[in-house]
Amino acid sequence: MQEILETAKIEDVVQEFVNLRRRGVNMIGVCPFHNEKTPSFTVSPAKNIFKCFGCGKAGDSAKFIMEHEHLSYPDALRYLARKYRIEIEEVKLTPEAVAQQQAEESLYIINDYARQFYQDQLFDTDMGKSVGLSYFKGRGFREETIRKFGLGYAPNEYEAFVKKATQAGYKLDFLKKLGLASQYDKDFFRNRVMFTIHNLSGKPIAFAGRIMEKDAKAPKYINSPETEIYVKNKNLYGIFHAKTAIRKVDECILVEGYTDVISLHQAGIENVVASSGTSLTEGQIALIKRFTPNIKILYDGDAAGVKAALRGLDMVLEQDMNVRVVLLPDGDDPDSYLQKVGATAFQEFIEQQAKDFILFKTNLLLAETKGDPVKKAGLVRDIVESVAKVPDPFKRSFYVKECARVMELEEQVLVTETNKAVQQILVKRDADRRKKPEVKVNIVPEDDGGFPSEAPPETDYVPVAPAPQRRATGHEFQERDIVRILVEAGGKVYDEKENMTVAEFVLGNIEDVLDDFDNPAYLRIAKEALQLVLDKQPITTQYFIGHNDQAISELAVDLLHSPWEYSPGWAERELYLSSQKMPEENFNKDSLSALLQFKLRKVIRLGEKNQLQMKQVPPDDAAQLMRLMKVQMKLMEMRNELMKQVGMVVLK
């Protein structure tokens, strides 16, 4: 387990699902666990951890995979072991454990079985070859492309799949749940070519079937129902095969159909996904935004259809995405136009013809007004509503200027109307937030040693106002520093001659005052570290990050976040400290400094308590007063000595 966690690089694991950009020594991106407009998801390669300031999720590579893929801890470790080709010895499971594990993965397992069944039917049966394979090859798909995308054929039989699946041991209830079997225990997909829908990890989560009968009364396409693993409005066809290319070119091409995606991908245009015949949803937009803020949408040449589709794109603007639109020649879709002109000409066309969404919409609607002032006034209102949804004020200003020029309208008129629309949106948003049920989120404490504070990200989370709390005391700050050192460097060597670790040095000096900790969370970590020392067990950062107690795990991640960052130019210029070790490697000095500060705080507190006792001594009890005065003098001596050691000015 330790080898897996130490080998797995958090930035490599996360970047399979989130597009990260460098910010100082850390990396930042859009959180995959909640919907947000402003990136608040931060990865620390040096500490090998992640943290989201929007929803509070944090941890190491295993925790990220657990949360993102909804896996158990052992399964998350298996996932990482496969990724980094680390061999692991599995304990032979009991039949009961095998049954439980299969139940957890049953939906994915059955879908993968179905994918293989449909593909075998396509390649290994006469009907599959003559009907299904001939259809795909007629679209120009090569065999490697067909296998890559998991295409197949559902035979025109009532129970072909159900019989084989149940004989293989798969439960009929699960087949029905996944939409592979009908309510009458028959095959749901019959005489259709099959398209497998994958999630971000490449697991099959659903299917779409295209009917092969001509002039059939049945719908052209039918899809799997929604399940725990498939939510249509949060998935995009082809996203698994496209995510790397999207990140690389920093743009996502959006088309409508399955065959459009496959054709473009086969032609080398791999950054393409499909909305599967539906208008874009917030969940799909959020999925794209993980990898890029840039979307290029390809529309067929039907003007009426384009106009209808444009009405639903304002939500993309609200997410601060950059949207460009390409209108293909009339009568063509992406697949047919690509086949007609070839890959190179196709790429040149979509690049040259791409228009900014708002300006495209303005020109399209303006052509319909034909000088009619009433229609033109309606157009102005429509465009103003779209521009007002753009969060970035600089972008809004640009759109206002350009739209005013295109519509031959005074810019100030458009500015005034846009400002009114923006104000209405803000009022409505505030009202909606007040109506939303309160959702508890992790609040970053005021004394959080995390990443540099920034404006709170815009999310759909409505934080609950925390109960009144006292501000953290100086003692808690020092306690936090002590446990931070234990988590970050407890296992490091403090004294080579004495063979003493940092944890042994720190805990050996504060063991007698551990119970005086003010913060119970810090006390728990300190006591757990002490127990490890007493048991002669190694103290590692990973031990606390991967702790079974989620409270300890989350606190450990918070403690590891540094509020300071090196200048990005330091490494490039090779500017390093020459008089001492770099801060993250200077455990000895860090430990000693924190320990002295901790002791100083405790001595000062004892002095304050002793002074209070002195004031409460009865006037006739001179002996008690003298004893307390001697204690106070001793405490003052200790305070002064500690202040000298930490470099503070001692007041006489």
C-alpha cells in the first residue's frame, strides 16, 4: 500500500479528470466534485495532496479516486496499482466477500459483458456482419475505430442477450435496472447497431441503439435509462477518448451525434464530444470546463434548428466559457462534410468559420429583422439578456461595443440596458440563494495554514452561518504548529548521533503538558503521534492523510497546506538559500522554534493564572502570598529565558 501511495503522483492522477494550471508551486483547476464558476480546487505536487476550498474535499491520490470513481479504499488502491503497473498480492477472498465485491461493481461488470456481447455479434455472426458491420463500414469506420469505441450489434431476437447473460450468472433484476432487459424479460435492444457510452474512466455506463429497419415506427435511437452510474445530463459521448486531446489543444469541439464524434476522432480531430442529441446542460458544461474554458460548437446548416439551439446556450455564458459557433454548409452534418472534403480542409473550414457566439447570434437574428424596428427592438432585448449573463465585465464591455456597431445602435443605449439586465440577474440570484435549503460545507478556519486566502468561489453551495465561536487563541496557533510538524516531519531525523526523530524530540519535551492543549483536534493528533512513538512505529505523513478517521485525515491535509509560495522564477533562476536549508527541509530549526514558542505560550499562561490567584489571596494570608510570589518570579525567569531563545525583546 505504501509503495502505491508514494508512487502515485497527485497531479498525474487528478489531470486525468481535471485540467490543472500552474500557480506558483501549486496547481489549480475547476473542482470535479461540485459545480463552480471560479476554480477553487488546488493540488500540491510537493505534498502530494489536493484540496477544494469550495466543497472542502481533500486528501491524497487514493482519496481522490475514492471520491471521483465512487470506489472503496482497497479498490482505489487497485486502480492506482494498475495505473502505475505495481504488482499487488491479493488475499484470496471468501465466497461472501466475492459476492459483496461483485454487487458493488455489478452495474459496470454487466455493462462490460453487454458491450462484449454486442461486439461479438457484430464481428462473429452472419447477421451482425451483413447488417451492423456493413453499416459502420459504410460510414467509413475502420475496424480499430469500431473496437476502440465499443460499437456492436444487437440481434433481431427476443431473448438472445437475456438468455446468455442469465446463463453466465448475471441477475435479471440488474439487467432490467440497466435497461438491457425489458419489463417482460426480453431483450430491450433488438436489430440495432450499438454505441457504448463510457464515463471519464473508460468504464461502460450506458448504451444507445440505432434501428436498422427502414420506415420503422419505432424511434431511430433508444438509450439506456438513468442509473446510479449513468446520469444523462452529466455525461458526454466520447469524453473518455477526448479528454487528453481537449486538455492538449485547450478546446472542446461539440457535435450532436455519435457518428460525428467517431468520424472526427478517426480523422485525427480527437478533442470532440457529443451532447447525444440534447441541448447542453449545466452538468455537461461543468464536465467540459474541467478540461478547458473554450468550446467550439458545430451546427448543421439548418438555420431554424440553429436558432432554436442557440436559445439554450446562455447558460454556457454564465459559466464564463468562451463559446464559438461554426455553421456547416446547408445539408451537411460534421460526419458528411468531413467525408466530402477530407480532414485537412474540414479543420481549416471550422477554424476559419468559427464565430463568437454572441456576435454569431446577433448577425443571425439581425438578418431576420429586415429593417423592421419592432423586430429589431426585440433583437436588442434578446442580445442584452445574453450579454448580461457574461460574468467578466471586460468581456461584457467588448460585446456591448461590437453588438452596438453591428446593430447600428448607440453604444450608451446598450450599456444602460445591459446594466439593468445585470442588476436584475443579481437580484434574482440573491433571491434564489435565500430560497435554497442551507447546505453545510467545510469552512476554512481563520487560523488555517492553507493556501493563500482568496475571494470565495462562486458555487451552488449555500454555507450555513457558523455558530458564534471565540477566536482561536495564540496557544492554539502554537498547538497547530506543533501538530503540523508532527504530521509533516515527525518521522524525519532530528539528531543523528542520538538516533532521535523529530516526533521523539518534540513529544519528549511536551508530553507532560499534552493535556493542557486547548484545541481537542490538535490534541488527538499529538496523542496519536505519541502512541506511535511509544509503539516504535514509523510516523509518516501518509499515515495521517490516509487515516481511517476522516476528521484526522482532513485536518492533516489542512495542516500540510502552506500559506507561502516561492516565486515562480526561483527554480528557473536557481535561486536557493545558501545560509541554511530550504524551509520545507529545515525540520530541526522548525521543530525547535515551534517548541520554544509553544513553551513560551504555556509559561505566559501559567503566569497569568498565578497572578489571578495572587489577587484572590486574603489580606491576612501572607505565607500563601509569598509562595505565589516565588512561583511568579520563577515563571518570569523561565519566560525571559524562552524569549531570549526565540529572539524576542525581554522587557524589564
